[in-house]
Amino acid sequence: MTKQDRNITAAVADAIGKTETTRTQGLIGEDAPFDRDQRNWLNGLLSGLQAMATAAGNTGTNTEAPATSMTILYGSQSGTCESLSKDFRKFAKTKGFDGKIVALDDFDVADLAQIEHLVIIAATFGEGEPADNAVQFHASLMGAGAPTLPATLNFTVCGLGDTSYAEFNKAARDLDVRLAELGATRVLDFVACDVAYEDPYGEWKTGVFATPAFAQAAGASTAAEPEAAGPTFDKNHPFAGTLMKVENLSGEGSAKTVNHIEISLAGGGVDLDYQVGDALGLWPVNCPHEVTTILEASGLSGSETVMLKDTPTSLRAALLNRFDLTTITPATLEAWGVEKPCDDAQIIDLIELGKPELTAQSLADGLRPLQPRLYSIASSPKAHPGEVHLTVGEVHYDLRSKRKGCASTYLGERLQPGGQVGVYIQKSTHFHLPADETTPVIMIGPGTGIAPFRAFLEERAARQSGGQNWLFFGDQHEDTDFLYRDQILGWESDGVLSKTSLAWSRDGADKVYVQDLIRNDGASFYEWLSKGAAIYVCGDASRMAADVNQTICEVVSEYGGMSLDDAKAYVADLGASGRYQRDVY
């Protein structure tokens, strides 16, 4: 090695060892034993080597692995499952996963084979039906044409349902079973949440990342990205709204009692802003007479102390504010060591007929937590700023004794004007007016299903929208059950309502329902669809909504000149594009 070679080698070694502060200057100093050309050449060489080393330091094996991709699918009727999917994604990020959230119907079943980590959070409503934004995915996955799935697809499913229904969590459970049948790998057993879903959902969420398939695949764990603060008022932190007015909408002699409810949201601020199509969550209080009846049947006074999640409270206060006093669940039967005496038995029947030996604590342990009720909002904030209106039918029935609904009679009978009630806004993700003010709108809402359409019509009147509006409404008798008669007639007179179709099922020899009116005016109905009309349906899911859907398919088939199967596909496409939306329960 020549002297100059040794000088170059030493200079390179010295330059590589330079500190960060010298990297912004020439690496070969003026006093080095090189001429100007040699110094420039060496500086270029060493700068290039330094850039390569810096790049390797930024992207090489010394950095953390990138987050692992995950697909989170949800089927949500009221918005809860969508909200939980966002919560799951946030938690997953801290475990090294980058979650992509998609509604079930927006995900192609064929794409399941391309993913490795799948989480599904899905609701069941009605008689075991999937949520409206999960119908097509459910049908495709359950169908004969569903694809074989690779064992590398690791999945888990959490379902939200209600144990008071016979087909508890059926829609979500079907997805869980079918994914395994098609070859995917279930990494955590299906979790079926009741209406009080918080604890089982939380345990499932944590459990997912304890499974080998997820724990071993996790990438870089990072803190969740800052998100916009949630609303101040929600299910667990309700606002104290003030009851302003209760007006009975049912005429004298009606078989029903339907009340128009007005609640002030004054002082709630922007967190209680709502759009037409949203719902109001409302916390009821149980009837004191029913509480006393249960205490007497149990041989308890109500002054006993019970522990609720480590918090002591009096039994009577707990029965008034914390527990569902109607629904028997499997946990009830297990806690009390009895069998259900009959299929339609309620809590009081189980106590009186089953005769369990109850302490204050065991009574509390067997009761399901009281839950808020969701009501379709019946007002436009443009027409009634600072207020929210509801249309609520009181529930009264005979079942071995006089029985009544908790929330409906709380609003209609027990809560007096000026009294306060816990409320919050439940945002709808799918049940809103079209963005285009000129879009024709068809609204189908018999009985209390009129609620959101009163809001829609108030909103369109306030906006002076140019779109046509067609309302289908019905009930038993025109004289006694024509809810919001004066407003509806006024909208007809003012031109807000372009067309009104009214069905009175008990006013003639033949029962007439809204679906009959759709069929009878099928040509016009299809013409509106051809002009781009959007359809909205609100009310009973098990019968009315199903009958209306079938009738719409038949009308499309007849007047659209297509087979019934093609008509069903056409109607399904309306739903997928947002032109057919339902608020059903």
C-alpha cells in the first residue's frame, strides 16, 4: 500500500466517524494531504456512502415492523356495531394492527380469501335477521356459491342481540358457523352479547389479541392516533332533558294511546345537535307500583343494601333505576335456580310461580340491566330549535294481570312536564334525506312509524326543497288514529306533500294496509322510482316492513317488465345505493 493509499484509507475511516455536526460540511478537511480534485472526489464518495447509511438506518432491520393489516366488518342497525368497530380499530392499533373498517354489505365475499385477520361485529334484529347493511353479505356467505376459504384466514365474530328474542344473535352466529364451514380458522369462540354488551364485548376485544394467530402476527404497537373527542352526552353520560309537553294524538274511542312528546335540549350545546333521521336515546324509570309488587312477592322490603359493581345501593332504588323488571334471561334462571313456568313468563311470574328463595342480592343478580330506549326523532331542528319531539305509543296489555311498557308509560303517565329525563342523540348512519334537494322521496310509515317522516316533511318545508314527497300512512280508524292529521292536511294544502296514500285497516269490510296501497298504485310507484325517487320505511320489522318489501318487488316486477328475481335484485341495488332505507324495529 502506498503512502497516498494509506492516507485515503485513514481519511475515509476518519470521515465515517465524524459526528452529526460535521456532516453538514465537507468531510475531507483543507489540511488533508490531497490536492483540490482529490478532495472533491473523496467528499462526493463519502457523501454518497453517508446517504446510503442514513437510508439503511431509516428503513432497515433496526426499525420496528410495520403494523399488521386487519379487516373489521360490521353490520349495524342502530349504529352501535359501527361505533364498536371504531373502538376495536383504535384498540387494535395499540396491539400492532392497522384495521380497515367496512360495512358488511360494502365488502365482497370473494375478497375474504385475500385477507389473514378478520373481525366481525354484527347485530341481529327482528326474528334473527341481519342488519340492513349486512343483508347482501349474509346472503352471499350463506349461499351455495360462497367461496372456499383458506385456513390462513383467521377470524372471530362478536354478535349483539337481545335474549328476549327467540333467535338471539342468530345473524351473527350464522356468520361465525359459515366462515368455519368454508375453511377459515376461528381463533376465538363466538361471543353473543345481550343488550348490556359492554362487559362481554370488552372481554372479547382483549381476548382477540391474546390468541396466537393475532399475538404472533402483531406488527409495531403504537399509541392510537388522536381522534376527535366524542360527544359529551352519550348512553353512559346522558343529558338531563326537560319534558315540555305530552299530547295524546289518539281520538276518543281509539284502541291505542299514542302520545306526542316534546323535550327541551336547552343547555346541551352542539353535542345534542341532530339531523332528521337520527334517534333519541332515553333512559326510563320503572313504575314504583311494579317495584313494590316484586318486592312483596320476594318477601323483601326494599331497604336492603345490594352491591352493583362494588357500589352499595338500596334494593328499591336499584329496582327503580337499574334493572329490567320484565325480561327473563338464561342468567336469571341460573341465578335463581328455577325453570321458566311458561313461554311468555315475565319476572313477576317467575317469582310468583317459580317461588325461588331470594335474598336482596340474589334478586339483583338475576335481573338484566335496564337499557335506554331508542326513539325515531319526530321533529326537524330547523322547525323546533333546542327541542326534540317523539311519537310514542303507550304499551298496555293483559298477561295474567294488567301489564304495561316501562318507557312508554313513563313518558305518557309518570313523568310530568317540568320533570327531567336522561337523553342522548343516537346518530343514524344510513337513514337520512337525500343530499340532492330535488330528489323525490317516498315515505312509508304506518302507526308510530310516521315519526321520522313528520321530521322529514318539516325539514323539507323549512328548506323549501324542490323534490316531490309521497307519504303512505295508515292505522286502524281514520276518525281516531289519524296521527298529525292537521299537519298532514296542511302539507297537502301547501304543496309540501305531492301525494298522500292513507290506509285504514278497520274502517271497511276488508282490511287495507299500506302495502295494499302500494300495489294499487303500482304504476305511479314505479314511475317515481324511474325518476330517481328514494324509498324510506319505518315501523314494525317482522310483518309490515317484510310485507312492504315483498310488495315493492312485485310492483317493480310487474311495471318494470322483469322477473321477480330480477326485481328483487333491482330493489337490492336500490338499498346498496342508498335509495331504499329502513328504520325498522
